[in-house]
Amino acid sequence: MSQTWWRGAAIYQVYLRSFADGNGDGVGDLAGLRSRLQYLKDLGIDAIWLNPWYPSPMADGGYDVADYRDIEPVFGTLAEAERFIEEAHDLGIRVIIDVVPNHSSTESAWFKEALADPAARDRFWFSDEPLNDWQSIFGGPAWTQVPDGQWYLHLFAPEQPDFNWGNPEVHQEFEDVLRFWLDRGVDGVRIDSAALLIKSDTGYEDLDEVHDVYRRWREVADEYGERILIGEVWLPDQERFARYLRPDELHTAFNFDFLSCPWNPAELRRVIDLTLATHTPIGAPPTWVLSNHDVTRPVTRYGREDTAFEHGGRLHGTPSDLELGYRRARAAALLAMALPGSVYVYQGEELGLPEVEDLPDELRQDPMYARSGGTNPGRDGCRIPLPWSGDEPPFGFGTGSGTGTPWLPQPESWRKLTAEAQRTDLGSMLNLYRDALRLRRDLLGDGALTWLPLGDEVLAFTRDSGLTCVTNLSPDPVPLPAGRLLLASGPLEDGTLPTDTTAWLTRD
Ligand code: GLC
């Protein structure tokens, strides 16, 4: 088993706007994050991945970057970011930031220059007329006209003009940006929309030249020692996906097949086997992801009749049995954490937060909502500010002097889900995550697994360390294999493992 930290890391995703608000203006910030670092240390994570923290008009939650070398003033300052990196490192927590190379912001210096001077447009995709009929991923056409009559390409919102990666200046710029942050001590970057950079007449998804970009980035990262590149690569074809993880490209990529997989034993096993078969031959560690800032929270998803995730918001508002979803989310968390490779925890997952599906439409901020003409509710429901303490909103989210009304409202019912309420409750989701992450550090991480034949509806495997993980997806309780029980996602019934429950056992 490799000792390289990232191969088996537990990585906590911080959506800064909604994590903790240190100055009481209703928006999460670096001061808030720094004040909660001990919470993350106690949770037992190895690294933090932060969504974009750069100056941004926030047309897409910060994925519209106006300046790649600074910090959004609402979040803090560059000096504060540097202090945060140091403080995290002092606690043994690594820091991963988000880099957005596919597109910029209409407020970036380069785009403003391009608007002012038609001779300075080659860093983007400008044309006298739309070159194709591509639709933006958020809905509506992917081309927008500027006042002098030309059009520019944006795969996402019109405020996010796509870079032209055929221009060497763009390559140079991103290498410089990587160095800028690596010089400041960040341990890795998560690469946004990593497969979309290169465009051709026929399309933009996963074109071969994109690999040249990452080979070069890998050389840059390697100059700094152990710094990692993580790809956001949504591709249905596992062979194509694996190409991003070749030894001279990215270190890891998010496992969206696992994230999207329904709560079904055959499907889960198929996805786990496929993931291992894809990663093992190239020596890349798999990742296990249940949630992030773009998808429905697992508690809500697993409580629905259709437990798969798919983009487009089709299932939004369909009935969800949240008690069932919560139980399954606990079982899924232990399953994910026992699998070989690294695991991601999206903020609030450790509190068992459900998706907020009843936000009033006028409060929705995600461009997906407006761009889809309201047919897709967007992703605000998984981005609600965290509940930390107390009995009523804002649940300790804001700690500064302002009035602290959070930028999206929190449900009253979250009083039971605050970190404070869960800390002293031994059966809480928070304590399940804490216990599991602690055990995982000693007994799990990277390596191999061996399936145990406990029936088609029971996922059971052992790891080299001797840990056995059993998840019961059958309708009836099942006997547990021999071993000492270390942890279970719910109470056992006379020594048997109930439906939708996971147990960890050890040989000794
Ligand atoms: C990625 C991000 C998402 C963003 C999009 C455009 O998918 O995760 O939040 O909207 O890229 O940057």
C-alpha cells in the first residue's frame, strides 16, 4: 500500500459561501473557515478542497473568475488566504483549491480588453456569427452577441466566456496561475470542467488535445514535490475517463458513477467493480464521492423511489422519505469510507443535512434556474449555509458583528441538525463520521478489496488490514460474518444486520 497521502485521503469540500461567516454579513468567508478549523481537525479529515475563492461577480457561485491571483473581498484577502493555508498545515490538514480553466468571467481583465479591442479577442472564442448551434449547459444558446455585433462562446452562463486553448497565452497564463498558488503552499488543485477545454468543429467534450494540457500541468506540479491534480471529469466511458489518470497526467478524478448510482446492490456492486477495474491497471487510486455542491444531497436522494442522481432536476420535489434516506445515507457513508482509495465529504454531509427543496423561487440564485426558464430548480438546495449551533436561524452561521441573515435561508427544522446538537449525541451523523474517519485512518485508505459471498443483496468485502465491511441492501436482516464489531451505521437486531445498514468488523 502506498504511503502517499492523497491515495487514501479523506477530503472535505468547503463551499466557502455557506460554511461559516466570520464577519456576520450573511456570507461565509475565510475568517469563518479559520475559526472552524478545529472542527475539521476533530472530524478527522486529511485535506480541504475549497470551491473557487477568487474575485468574482458570482454569476455562477464563483465559477466565473475575474482574477485568478486574488481572493474575493467578500471572502477575505490574499494575506488571509496565506494565513489560512499555514494554519491548516499546522493542524496537519492539506489545502486543495479550485482552478477554472475552461472559462473566465466577463469581468476579467482579458475579457474586458477583448471587448474594448477586437484585435485582443483571440484568447476567447469570438466570431462574426455563432459557429454552431451548441446549447449552454445551463440552458439557452452557447453564443452571446456583444455590442459591436460579434459573438462569443460560453458553455455555461453568458457571464462565463470560454477560453481559446488554441492560444499559447492561455497555456502560459494557467501555468503561471498554478505556480502562483503552489508557491503559496497549496497541496493540490481541483480542475473544473476538466474535459471541456478544447473545442473543435465537431464538439468540445474530451478531445484528445486536452491531455497535452494536463501533461504539462503535471510537470509543473511535480516540480513542487507532492502536489496533486484532481479532475472534474464527467464522462460515461470509463476507458476515456482513465486516460486522464495516466501516470503523467492527473493524480485522481471524481467518481461520478458512484455519486449517481442508485441505492441498489447490483448497481452499486457493478459501479464499484468497474471503478476498481478502471483504476487498478493504471495505478491510480479510485475516489468515492456521494455528494458535492452540484447535486442533490444523499439524505433526500436516497429517500426517493428513484434513488439515482441525474442532472436536470427531474426528480426535484418528488416525495422523499427522509428517515429512510437518512438511514441509507449513514450506510452509504460507511460503505464509501471502507472502499479502497480516497473519499470526499461535502460540507453538511457529516450533519446529515437534507436538500432544501422548498426555497421560494425568488430566492434562487443558481443560474441554472433562470437559464432553464425555471424548469430546473438549480443547485441552491444543497448550498444552504451550515447550521452550527442554537435553536433558530442563522444557527450560529454568522459570528461577527453584522445582522448575519444568511444569503440563503436555513429551515427551522435544522435546529436538530446543528453541529452543536450532534456533538454530544453519540448516535448522531456527526459522531458516525468522526468515528468512521478515525478508524479509516488506521485501517483503510488505498489498497485492494476482496468480496465476500454473502448473497446478491449484501455488499461485503474485506480489506488487507483485516477490516470487513458489510452493507445490507436486502429487505431482511442478515447474519454478520465472524469478527469484532467496530462500528455500525445503525443498531443491530439480535446480532443481525438490519436492512439499509452497514457494519465494520475486524478479525481480532
Ligand atoms: C463545474 C462546477 C459547477 C460550475 C460549472 C461551471 O461543474 O462544479 O458548480 O457551475 O463547473 O464552472
